[in-house]
Amino acid sequence: VRNAQSYIWSKGENFRYYNSLKQTNQELRDDNIRLIENIEKYRSIAASFVADSTMQAYKPEYDYIPAKVVKNTTNKVKNYIIIDKGSEDGVEEDMGVITPNGVVGYVHSVGKNYSLVGSLLDVNYTITATIKNNGTFGTLYWDGKNTKEATLSEIPVHTQFAIGDTITTNGYSAVFPAGIEIGRIKSSSINSGTSFDLKIDLFLNYSNLHFVYVVKNPNNREVTELIKKGEEM
């Protein structure tokens, strides 16, 4: 009887493992398909930025390094992620990290085979994000409370938007490609009478991260240095 029970339990565990593996592989395939579609869209947009017939404007060329999440926290005020790719795979500090469903964060530090990623779920981390419908941008941050929500601040009071409008990256920092969808506007409030704070429902489920993509932009360091110099002027 015990052998029969052990056999049944073993078969049941194998079945659950198979289903879990099948679902994970399907998610990865779906992510790859959506990412490839987005890459083509970004390249098409970038290629259209031509200053004249002899001089081409700045055109970022993004590469993507797929990585598996080996540790992920969501219960802290400064959350982090560890991925299974490091310097030997081309990962460098300050690179962006994404999935097709949104922004994950940035590469904080790099080891030989693993890297530490600072999560968007960090109260000290901010990115620039845009209201897709009208191009108005503001500062996106997490307030340390709900892992499914963020706030987009510094939106001028004259801005027209609607509940449900999509929020995306705008590509200004050269860390993230423009057009990565982050979430939708859930509600709004006036801040000091001069700007809106928009509550954003995030598309990405940070509690269920399995695979991510590190964004490699050869122009990142140069653009970052110029931005720093501009802020020091």
C-alpha cells in the first residue's frame, strides 16, 4: 500500500512540475515574441530620426540580454533583484532592466556571473515617464506601500488626460527604450495647486518575476555623462 501511495504521490508531483514548467516556458516564449515586436518598433522609430540627407540624428541601438531571476524582494522599502547574468555576459552597472510588461529597475552592481538589480520598488528610485496620448512627462516613483501602484508627479495642471490612459517610458535617459508601457492612470490629485500627482496601476507584477531583459545601449555612458554635465551647468 505504501509503495502504491508513494507511486501516486510521485506521479502527482511530476504532473505538477510538468505543468509549472510548461507554463513558465510558455510565458518565456510569449515574452520573447512581444520583445521582438517591440524591438522592431523601436528601431523603426529610431531610424526615422534623420536630420538631413547627410547627417543622421542620435539613434540608439538597443541590445537585450535575457536573464533569469534567482532572488527577488518585494517586502522592503528598497527592494532588489538578483539575476544570473554578469560581466562575462556583457552586463554593466546602470543598465536598464525590463520585461515586455514594464520597467523592472536598473543594474546596481555586477559580479562575474550574477548582478544585483535595484528594483523600481525602491522609494529612492525615480524614472521619467510619459502620458502616451499627449507626450507630457513627469517623474515616476514608488511610495513604499502598494507594490501594484506608483505615482507620476510634476504633471502640469493644464495637462489633459483621462483615467485609463497609458503611461510609458520616453527614452530621455538612454537607459530605457521609449515606449515601454508601465501602467494606466488610476486616479489624480492636485499637488500645491500647480501640478497633478497621478496614481498609476502598474502592468508588471513584481511578485511574479521569472525572466527579465537587461537593456544594453552603447551610447548610454556618453549620454549619461552629458546629462550630468547639463545638470551641473
